[in-house]
Amino acid sequence: MLFLYRVYQICVMLPLMLAATVITALTAIAGASLGAGRWAGYYPERIWSRIMCWLAFVRVRAVGRDNIDPRQSYIFVANHQGAYDIFTIYGWLGHQFRWMMKKELRRIPLVGYACERIQQIYVDRSTPSALRHTMERAERLLGSGLSVVVFPEGARTWDGKVRAFKRGAFMLAEEFHLPVVPLTIDGAFDVLPRFKRFPMPGTITLTIHPAINPPADGSHYNLPELMARCKSTIESALPSSGQ
């Protein structure tokens, strides 16, 4: 059975995934060029993500969508189990957002340019001015009513466990006085961890936790406390082996 599945992946799944990715990127570029960047930055990618899961026989279920308000901007922070985290959040979060992503991803042919056109945020920490430009882009997006999704671990886990969080996402929430929503992704590590090339069928659960709101008196978050609370909340929806 595994041999037949590999044949399917190589001969059917991968070519269709490539075609879907190219079509989605071109649609996003065209939509942004025609002034429909808000639409082009979310809906084609949502369909693309669902196709990518369907082709790999991956089922996704979302829990807790009623915890978020579609009219509110949020900083979403999620654990990073594997490549299918992207498809899980894009396809099933049900909220307009943009990613904060490594600037190196800009080099991906066609996809990198498409992400730039639909205003994904490439994080550049090379100089203070570059980082300031990154924050200004985030401010414009958040001011327009969009949300931002960040993987505060910075990279995919090697063992399925949640790694230490970096401060960037939480500093963004503090600067713009926005609620933070922890997202738990469970099952993506079994589908496609970073050390494997081909996905396996499986089920991924996306848990959308209640928002952590900024202090009502207008004061700043306690960043270490906020980071610890988000990490423990994310881990609370994982099996003990994932903590």
C-alpha cells in the first residue's frame, strides 16, 4: 500500500500541487494588480490550502472559531509542527490575515513575488532601518483591519515539542495594543515533519483559543508573562508527547 501511495504522490499529487500553487500565485498577483489585494491575499490561498490537504488525504478540523470576531484585528501566535501548518491556518482559521515570514522566502520563484504583491510581511532584521520598515508594514496592515499570524518559535520543531518563543510577535501586540490569540496545531508533525519530504495521510486539529486582551487601563502587556501564558495555552491542547 505504501508503494502505491508513493506512486500516487509522485505521479498525481505532486504535479497537481505544483499546478495549484502556480495558479494560486498568478491569481494573487493578478488580483493585487487589479486593486483587489485584500481578496487576492486570502481567498485564493484558502482554496489552495484545502486542495493541498485534500490531495494528501489530510483532514483538518477547527475548534473554537467562535472565540474570534471577524471585525477585530488580532495577533495570532501558533506552534510550528510542520509544513502543513500553513495550509491548516490558511484553510480553516476563517479570518482575514497576513503572515509575518522570513525574508528568505522571498526567493521562492513566483510564490515569493506573489506574497510580496498581496502584502505578506517579510521580516528583515539585518539593520535597524530594515526592521523599522517591517514594523511600518505591519502597522499599515493592522490599521486596515487585517490580522497577523506569527510562528513565535521561528522555525518548525524537530521533535514535535513546542520550542522557546521569540519576542517579536508579542512586541507587536504590545506596540499596537491588540489582543493575542493562541493557536494550537496538533497532528501536522505526523503528516509532514521538517525532516521528511512526502506527507502522510492524517488528521490535523486547529484549536483557536480565547483572545488574551491587552490591559484595560491602557498599560503595556507584561511580555514575559504574556509569552509564558500563550505557550502554556498552546501546549494545553496538545497530547503530553507534544509538550
